[in-house]
Amino acid sequence: MEPLLKVDGIHTFYGKSHILHGVSLAVGRGEVVGLLGRNGVGKSTTLKAIAGLVHPSQGEVWFDEQAVTNLPSHRLARLGIAYVPEDRRIFPLLTVLENLRTGLDRHGVTKARKTELVDKVYAYFPVLGERRNQVGGTLSGGEQQMLAIARAMMLEPKIILLDEPTEGLMPRMVSLIREIIDVLHRETVAVLLVEQNVPLTLETCERIYFIEKGEVRHHAPASELRVNDAVIHQYLGV
Amino acid sequence: MTQRRLLVYWAGFTVIIALLIVAPLVLPEFWRRFLTEILIWGLLAMSSDILIGYTGMVSFGHSAFFGLGMYGAAAALLSTRPPSLWLALAYGLVAAAGVAAFVAYFSTRLRDIYFAITTLIFSQIFYVIIFTATAWTGGENGLNFRRPALAIAGLFSVPFDPATLHWFVLAVVTASYLLLRRITQSPFGMVLQSIRENEARTRAIGYPVERYKIVAVMLSGVFAGLAGVLYAIQNQFAAPDFVFFLVSGEVVIYNVIGGIGTLVGPIVGAAFFLLLREGFSRFLTEYYLIPVGLIFIAMVIFLPQGLLGFARRWLNR
Amino acid sequence: MEIPLDQILIQTINGIVTGMILALVASGLTLIFGIMDVVNFAHGELFMLGAYVGVLILAASGNFWLALVGATFLVGLLGGMVYLTTLRPLIGRDPLTTILATFGVSLVLQNYALWQFGPVARKIQEPFTGHFTLFYLEYPYYRLVIAGLAAAIIGGLWLFLKYGTYGIWIRATTQDRVMAQAMGIPVPWVLTAVFAIGSGMAAASGVLFGPLVGVNYAMGTDWVLKAFIVVVVGGMGNLGGSIAAAIFVSLLEAYASLVVSPAQSVIVSFVVLILTLLFRPTGLFVPTPK
């Protein structure tokens, strides 16, 4: 069966800088896949290319067996790709509920379903429920991270791209993130996780790709890496 | 710049100047006057290029500098008998410099859009002042005066005829171009261009960016005022219409059409625009600005570097 | 110099009336600037065209309200088309180019109006006449109605932005265009719509203001300048700020006209702008300087 997401030989440029040198990877339906690498190797850029925030100069992206390379990001969101950026980027002057509504207010979603989705999110993130009318910019870092993920979930996506969700979070929050990834997995939402936090990645992912200098250099099942972490040291220098 | 390029450049320059010198002898009066006006507007546009093309500051205030140069010259020409050319130049340049200093003080600390809007508003302030101070400025009707002679006190006095006036304007404009070219290639000019490229970095290196900007505005203003003086001498009247911000807008159009950052480009742009206007107005009487405006919009979208923009690097060596 | 109290009161009302119309024009301008960083030089011409379309519809139908709605809608559509043809191609380029492009558009529209309608001013009849006695003056009801209508339209806009789905789309796009698009919001259409809405509001102001002065091709120029001042003084992109600034500046000008000639009272707004730029460049009515 074809994977849900297939990235084939993506090259991107930033001005004259050649950032991605032919990245290829795949994510199956409902799979949780990790992307590890040092700072600045192109992990975030890979996610951005998939989400349509960056347009590849070469290469192809396939989603749900459709060619989606170079489609604008709003089309990709409607097709089922949700993106949670590294700096969260919730809408600072919108309330928590309004932030959720940016993903919720789509065609074909009934009022009942909307209420259902919102209630579900409040169940997973009670703090958001408490602060539903509070303006986004006044939330703490951890709360904003929760909101960013919750907002992505409002799209009822087939895959969520998470860019370093645990960065700058307290350990208590980190385990919350792990729970959320589990929840998503249970609901057969695929996850492509970019992280610096190796233990979290090993625990939640089924397969892991390693990126160095804009290319995928290694790819292994997490089970193997849990036992033999030499590869991890090689690519992350930890 | 390689020897060969330098040679080509100066050869081209000489040819053009030669043509312009010969022009009044062969052209009918209407076109002679038209050419002289192109030179004057070209000078105005060139002065604006210092700000737009070299420092990266879009100014809609040049009509104020131009207008004050014009009125300054008018004041001089109305105050002495016989009217003195040098006094007109002096008054006009001082007036323009004064206005430029005033505008520079308030606007240079602002960035981009705010700078553009503020300079626009300053044009309008001066327009309103000139329009309403009827006792001094003749208000709506402007001022009329006689043309001065080319004279050096005590030595000689030669009244201007169409040809000599043209040559005088040509000499002033050419000298201005050479001077401005020298300035843009000097260390000062380099700093201005560095401000255009990356203001934050220029500031970080340690340059007092605000001061450079103020000098740039004043430099630009003085040459704009010079154009105003020439206009007053050529046409023998001054009117508030020239201070209205639409004139500034037209100047910016000349810059964009001709190619910013080239000094010569704006002159070409002025010529192009004025010729277009002349051409269209023969067919469409008063509504020539419609097709001209459409062409301008199309150029902004499709040809943003302007007519001479491709030669920018070349012209600046 | 003694200025009688009744004159002051009359000017206060005048100032508020003019202020509300200015607020309506300025809110369109600030909405457009806030969401796409475009300084719309052509805004005054959209105001002027709105008035002219109003004249035409009024002449054809005899109904002022139809003229108001029709002009708003038609000029709004025109605004959308202007955006699609001249501003959309400029996305991602130097912001200077948008100033130039809209300036070019204003030239074309202004001369188009001159060509089609001639230099003589037209008149829009007020929808109803009738005065009430204010001191020694007969003060027309219509003026108060204009202020009320302008306030209603702005109020409607505010409600739309705050509560409607599309309102949230607009606000999200204004705050973070990239993430708005990543959330599935069709940003290119939002931008077009906002430009159209801004244009429509300018047109509505033109129709409302029409009966007060003559409608002619140059009426936009004064207004666009004042609207810019108001937008800067109020804080660019700040809707509430521009409304407050509009009323503030108009009141000051109304009072100034008691002492100097109307042509000179415009200097008041210039001075306010200069002071704002010197001391509070982010806007007089913005709570905390950013």
C-alpha cells in the first residue's frame, strides 16, 4: 500500500543558499515517524516544504496518492496536512477559542461536530478550556504549545507535522506532549515529529530518519535504535 | 571600470552633449523649449534619485524644494532692477536648502512609508502656505517677473535668447550631473548606498545614519531647488501648482520609468514621460494621463528596474 | 477675542459629523494597511467614484438609499478588480512598489472621472430635508443622519470582524499571514475581499458626503491626505485608533475654522501629524508604544 506521505528528492533554496539537497522520506497512514538531526541541518525546512510554506525548486511531494508539490498551504491544510511550527505561532490577538476556530470553521463541518471537537480538545487540555476567552498572547509558553497543537487538531488532519514541540517546556509538559502523540496515534492521525529530545522520539516513534546537511543519511526502526544508540551519537553528537 | 568601458561611457556622454548643444540651432522653437524643459525636469528627477535610488528613501516632497527654489528666485528677480541672475540663484538655493533642512529634521528619523507620507504632507503644508499667503506669494495666481540677463556685474550683460538660455540650462544640468556622479561615487555616496542596502547593518558598523540621511535630503533638496530656479528663469512665472504633491508624484514616476539609482535614468524617464504626454495630448486632449498612468502601472509591475535599470551597475562605475 | 458659545457648539457638531465620515474613509484605509501593508493612494479616488456612481444611480432611480448601497457594492467590486490586477502581482516585492502602483491607479481613476463626467461639479440631493433650530441656525437633520449612518457602518464592520467567521479569518490573516494560510484560510481571497471592503467603505463615505459638497473629480485628493494623517495619528492598522483620531482631528479643524480661514485650518491636521510623529510615532491613541 502506498504511504500517506511521500517526499522524493526535495531541493530548496533560501536566496542563494542551498538548504535541502534531495530529501526523501515516507510516512504511512497513522504512523509516527521521527526526524532527528543537529541544529540547522534542514529539519524544519523539510516540514515547511511538506506544509507548503516553502516551495521546492526540485523534487516531488505526494500526499494521499495525489501530487501536491507546490500547492499553496491552504490547499494542503484542506487536504489534511496540519503544521505546528517551531515557535508555536498562535494568533496573539485572538482568544483561545478564536484560535481554534481558525481550524474549525471549514466547509462541511456541522455545528454538532464542531462542538464535539472543541469539547474533546478541552478534555485533553483542560487549561485551554479554562482560558477559552483569554487572548492567545497572554498564555504561557506551555499553554501556547498546547493551543498550537489543539488548533492543528481542529483541522481533523490525516497527518500532523510537529516541529520541536518540547522545546523550552518543563518536563511535566513534555510528558503531556507524549500523551498527545499517543492520542493522535490511536486516532490514526500520522505524525511526523522533528525533535531534539531523543528519549521522547525513541519512545513515541516507530521509525526515525536522520538528517545531516540537508540530506537524509540514515533511516532505522526505533526498536533497533533503542538497543543500539551509536547511530544517534553519530548524527546528533550527544 | 575597465579602460574600454570608461572610454565607451565618455564617448557616449560626449556625443549626447554635442547633440544637445547643437539642438537649439536646428530645432523649431517649440521643440527647443520642450528640450530645455526636459533638462530642467530631468534635473529635478535626478535630485530625487539621490534619495530614492541611492539612499533608498522614497520622497514625495520634492515639489516643495522645487517650488521654493522657484519662489526664491522669483523674490530675487522681483526685488532688484535689473533682475540679477546670481541673486536669483542664491535666493532660490538658500530657500530650497532651508526647506530641505526643515523637512529633513522631522522626517529622517522615520522609516519607509512614514517618511514618504510625511514628505508628502510637508509638500502640502507648503502648498497651503503659498496658496493662502496671497500678499507675499500672489496666491493662486502666482508671480510674474522678467527674465534676468546673463551678467557679471560691471563686466558684461547679455540678455538670454532661446539658444543661450538652452546652453545655460544645459551647462548647469551637465555640471550638476557630473557633480552628483562624483558624490555618489565618493565615500559619502558609498555610505548612502550601504544605508539603502541594509540600514541596520550600516548603523551597527558605527555610521551616524541619521546624519547621513539629513545630508542626503539637503543635497537632494538643493539640486531640486536649482531646477526650480532654472524653471523660473525659463518661464518667468512661479505658481503654487508646482508645489502641489502631484508634482512630486510625477517626479517619482520619472525616476521609476527611467530607472532609479542611475542618475541618468531619471532624466530619460522625464523625457519619456513628457514625450508620451505630448504625444497623447495631441490625440486625447486632456485625458492623456489615463494611458500614461496605465503605462506607468504596467512598468511598475513588469519592468520595475526602469528603462535604464539594466545598465545601473555599468552607469555607476 | 470672544467666541460665542453657540458657535463653539455648532462647530463641535460639525466636527463630529465630518469626523465620522473621515473615520469611515480612514477605517477602510487602515484595514487595508493592517492586513497587507499597502498604502492605498487610490483610496480618495474610490471615495470620489463612489460619489459619482451614487449620482448616476440616484438620477436613474430617484432613491438615495439604493444609490448608497449600489455605489458601495459596485465600487467595492471595482476595488477587488484593482487589487487583482495591480496589487496581487506585487506581493513579495518592495513595499515601495505598492505605493507607486496605487498612485498610478489614482491618476488613472481621477482622469477617467474627469473624462467621463467633466470638470463641473454634480450634486447629490439629500434624501430628506428638514432642519431643527440650533441657536440661531437651521441645522439640517441630514448631517446628523450621516454621522449616525457612518457610525452604524463602522459598528457593523467591528461586529463582523469580532464575531463572524470571515471576520476571524481577516483578523488571523492580519496577525500572521503565513500561519493563517497554513490553517486552511484562503489568504489570497481574504486579501482581495478586504481590499474590496475597504473600497466599498470609501465609496459609501463618498455618497454620504456628496450632498454636503459638490461631487467632482478632484474631491478625493483632499480626503486621501486627511485620511492618511488620521491613519498615522491613530496608529496604522489600528481601527479604534483611526476612528478616535478622525474625530479628534476634525474637531480641532472645526474649532480652528472659527479663528482662521477654512483653507488654512487644514494646517491643524498637519501640525497634529508632525507632533504625533515626533513624540508618539506609533500613534496617539495606541495605549502602549510598541
